Amino acid sequence: MISDPRFHGAVKRLGEIPKVYLVLSSKGGVGKSLISTLLSYYSSLKEVPTGLLDLDFTNPSTHIILGVKPEEISYKEEKGLEPFKIGKLSYFSIISFTRDNPLVLKGDEARNVMREVLSIVNWTGVQKLFIDTPPGLSDEQLEAIYNLKSLVKPIVVSTPHNLSIQSVLRLVKILRDAGFSEILFVENMGNGKLEAFADAEGLNYVGYIPFVENIESCIGSTLKIENCVLKQYFEAILSKT
Ligand SMILES: Nc1ncnc2c1ncn2[C@@H]1O[C@H](COP(=O)(O)OP(=O)(O)OP(=O)(O)O)[C@@H](O)[C@H]1O
Ligand SMILES: [Mg+2]
């Protein structure tokens, strides 16, 4: 990537943002999209200029959580593409281009789309950026982990279930090998019992989000997000980021 001019563009764009968080989990379905979306939205309500970037190109879902239709999203061109505003949140997802068509990316294509997006979106003024990533350890994640490591902080998400914990331990090893010293850790659909696990693994435990039966009452519109019963838990996590 180093010889790719888009790499330098991406480094410049991300380097201008004081705090960039990469929300990660090697396990699917643990709540990465919910957490990156709600953290960024609540952060934007606190007068902190905040951005949300959806890097899950094959299965973007942050727009569904925010309740915006792909056709409503548009970007002005101003030294790149200006993020779309949802309230005070600066937002970018390729869903506005792909609409409801499945995006099948093979081989190097996913990495190319990621390089393009990171180098083209103009986050000027944003103080905190949350990046939602696809599950597993795809090329996009590995590229972000290895090539952008000086610019991003990982937030690893896990549920309290052993299948998720074991998977996350492998991801933590990859992050450590890549040189990340600080790894933030969020327990989702839990009750705080993973704090001891996180401490033992040297992870920076920033809080937990309990399981709620009626999660639909928290997603699908910004009004629902604002009135979500989980808000206090996200605000507690935000106070540590
Ligand atoms: N704290 C919670 N309580 C109840 N349901 C939750 C909670 N967190 C997430 N969910 C639900 O779990 C499902 C998975 O969440 P989400 O899509 O955010 O996970 P993900 O890690 O982004 O998944 P993927 O790996 O497919 O990208 C969704 O239906 C979501 O609404
Ligand atoms: Mg997701």
C-alpha cells in the first residue's frame, strides 16, 4: 500500500483527526455496528464534532441503525467528499452508491475500495471518528491494523460467550503483534463480568452494554437512539474515550 498514492491520502485524512477508533471483532454479530453507531451518535450530541465511517462494504448496516435510506444520503464535493450530516453526526457509507445492490468484492477489490474511501472522504473539523468494520479478519481490517496503526485506536467488542472470547483472544494477539499497546475493550450483551478477563489480558476495559430484549426500540431512527434505554451505558463508555 505504501507505493499507492491513496495510502498517503488516507494517512493525511486520518492524521488530521485527533481520535480515530476502529471498532473490531473477529467474531460476527457481537454488536460492532450497533456500538460504533450509538457511540458516534451520542458523542455528536455532546457537541463533540464526531464522524461515523462504515467500512463494512459487503454488509453495511449503520444506516439502518440510524434510520436513513440509501437514496437520502448524498455527499458534496469539497476537497474530496464531504460526509453526510445526520443531525450533528458526519457520516459516510458506500450504501449511497451501492443502494440495495449486493456488493461482491473479490481479491484486492475490497482493499481498493477501502483505500479509495479513506483517501477521498474529507473529515475536516471532526474530532472523533468511529469506524465500523466487517466481521472476521478481512483484508480491510488487516490493512487498517498493519498500515494505519499509528493513526487508529482499536475498540474490540465481545459478548460474554466463550465462542466470542476465544475468537477475540486471537484478534488481540494480532493487534499486539502489529504493535498496538492500548486496546480498548467493550463487553456487549453482558453485565460487567468480562472486566476481570480484560484486566487479566491487559485490555483497557471501557464498559459494558447489557442485553435488551427490545433492541428494535433503540434502532431505526435518531429519535429512538436518543430515547434508548442503553444511552447511559454508551455515555459511560464515551467518557473513557
Ligand atoms: N446490547 C444488545 N442487546 C440486544 N441486542 C443487541 C445488542 N447489541 C446488538 N444487538 C443485536 O445483535 C445483532 C447484531 O448486532 P450488530 O449488527 O451490531 O453486530 P455486528 O458485530 O456489527 O455484526 P456483523 O459481524 O454481522 O457486522 C443485531 O440484531 C443487533 O440489533
Ligand atoms: Mg456489523
